[in-house]
Amino acid sequence: MSTVSDIRAQFPQLSEKVYGKPLVYLDNAATSLRPQSVVRLWEDLSLRHNANVFRAVHKFSSEATRFYEDARRAVAAHIGAASQREIVFTSGDTASLNLVARCFGAAFVGPGDEILVAQSEHHSNLVPWQMLCREKGAHLKCLPVDEKGRLCVEMLPQMLSPRTKLLCVADISNVLGLRNPVAEIVRIAHEKGCPVLLDGAQGIVHEKVDVQALDCDFYTFSGHKVYASPGTGVLYGKRKWLEAMPPLMGGGEMIENVAWESSTYAAPPHKFEAGTPNISGVPTLVPALEMARTLNSGEIAAQAGAVRDFVLDALLAFPGLRLFGLPERKSDKVPIFSFTVEGVHHEDLALLLDKMGIAVRSGQMCAEPLMTRFGVTGMLRASFAPYNTMAEAEYFVTSLKKAIDMLK
Ligand SMILES: Cc1ncc(COP(=O)(O)O)c(C=O)c1O
């Protein structure tokens, strides 16, 4: 079984220094660090096994196709999909969400219909729905969050109407870090005949995802947040939806037959993968998801839980600090901590922490409506990964105190 120090040795960036201080990387919700297994595979595929997928009969092309399709099987197994044909590769979570908005929208959304989106969503799970609603004359409805950052799930039955064509919500918000009750949400929506899209950008990092158990209709995520190569993304869609949706782009490899006048399309998932995909990046999902499973089990998961509890208690005890996303039980939260400090600007705090070697995020976190909901212009976010240690958490808390004292 791997220990935290075994794991840390596989992420070379963890040994980097910033202004002469050891890097403490707490911006994992923006992008994770990359393990050697991922970079080595990418390098090997690029330098020694480069070829395009599907197109040729030569050995390297067949090998590239095998790597690519093995990744599809690995993703399907990792998230519990019924078939690898339900896994579409994209360039990232934003691309997956836009694909659903365009293609599901084209097939199923018309004037007067409704799309219901949670108030806490990342812009990537909001703006595509605004665009669709504008184009189709449909209405965008907002499922609110309460003062503690919890989704007002009790309002869901009355908000869903026969015109609600899709409910879009993240399993974990990138700001609040709360595990949303997605199984319950899907059950309520389905009772009302409404399909559900789960934005899994953060959930895929911290949760064991089982799309069949959740019974969600779509699940999307980016590779780069879960240790894989940037420029990779996944769209899971139930087969019945993928079959009924038109393709997004036309081009190579998404067709069945092409005549001058018209074409017929390949079956999903290839119908949605026009053109040359990320041939060196997509296969890195295999070691990346293997890493995610290792990090979310055994001793490493136990230490990540202890780190979360320690930081949560410490931040709740800070005078003048307002933490967003307050859990009922500690286990309802993942180690994503967004907060403001009275009398201190989040940007100044982030700059000072950087000087101390600590990388955090500051600003609106691509969730401006949520900032408006809480009446703030921005927040500071420290987001931990399971490779962050208790010593780093303690250093973060001490440094935060020091930085606040300097700025007050
Ligand atoms: C919840 C959530 N959704 C969507 C996105 C967009 O992901 P990407 O920029 O990788 O496409 C992010 C990125 O921070 C996110 O956290």
C-alpha cells in the first residue's frame, strides 16, 4: 500500500521552491499537479509511438487506436458506465458541457421550455445554458443555495415542471466544496420526468463516482483536474440520449458514409469526435485515474480526511473569517475552502501567501452569481489534494494568521 511520501515522490513539482520556500500547492481545484506516470506516458506516445488513431492499417496507428480505446474502457470502468460507447472524449469539461448544451438543446429544447441550473454553478455550467435559452426562446431557472451554501433541494419538486428539459448541477461546487445530495436530486428530477446533468469537474477528484448507481443522464469532467494531461475531457451520456442527439461538428471519423449531397453519421461515441482527437493526451487518463483511486483509498485518504478536519476547524475558529460552504457533518465537505477576511482584500492575502510559498486562488472563481448571492466581490480559495500533508496544512494556517496580521 502506498504512503503519502511514496505518492509525493511521484509528483516532482511538490519539491519545487517559490521565493526560496518549499512550494505548498493549494490550487488543486483549478488544476492538479501531474504525476510522473502521466507525463512519461505522454512523452512516450509523443516521441516514440506517435500516429493518428483509426485511420491507417500500419502498426503504429493500430497501437495508437488501442491506447485511445483502452482509455475509453478505463474511464467507463472508473465511473461505472454500462458501456464504453457512452464515453465521449472532448478537450475538457467546458467542451463537454457545451456539447450537451448544443446537441441536447438542438434535439430536445424549444420555445417556452426550461433549463434549471443551480446558483452555485461554475460559469462553464451556466453560460452554455444561457446561450441555448437565448437561441431557443427557452427560460433559464435558478435552483438557489442557502446561507450555508447548501442547495435548496426542498424547492426542487415545485421548481420542476413538465417544461423543464434538463437540470444541471455540479456534484461538488468548485467554491463551496460541499458534496451535493446528487442521488436525491436525480431521484426527484426523474420522478418529474426531467433528466439530470452532473458537472463532475470536482467530484471526479474526490468521490467514487458510479453513474449507473446515481442514474444521472450526463456526467462531465476535465482530465487536468484529476492528474491527466490538459486538453482532455470526458462526457458520459446515457446511450439513449447520445443516440438521439445530433453531432456537434462534422469532419473525419464521425461519419458512416459520405456522398456529395449528404452523409450518414457513425454511432456514438464517434459521432461526437470529429477530427483528430488528443491522441497523446487521452491515454494519460488511464494512469491518472489509477492515481485517483490510489489517492482516495487507505492511508492517503485517511490523512486527507484528517487534513480537511484540521483546516475546517482552524478556519471556523479564525476571528473575522467568513467561510463559505458550511457542512452539516465534516464528511459532507471536501478540502476546498473559500473564504473572506474582514478588512482584508482577498487579492492582497493571496499575494502575501504566495511570498510565503503558498499557491492559492483569489477572485470570483468563475462563479460570479454565487459571489453576488453572498454579497462579496471575490474570495480566497485554498483547495487541497490528497498529496498535501498535515505539515503543509499547519504551515498554511500559521501563514494565513501571519499574513492577516500584516495586512490589518
Ligand atoms: C465545477 C467546475 N465546472 C467546470 C469547470 C471548467 O473546467 P475546465 O476549465 O477544465 O473546462 C471547472 C473548473 O474549474 C469547475 O470547477
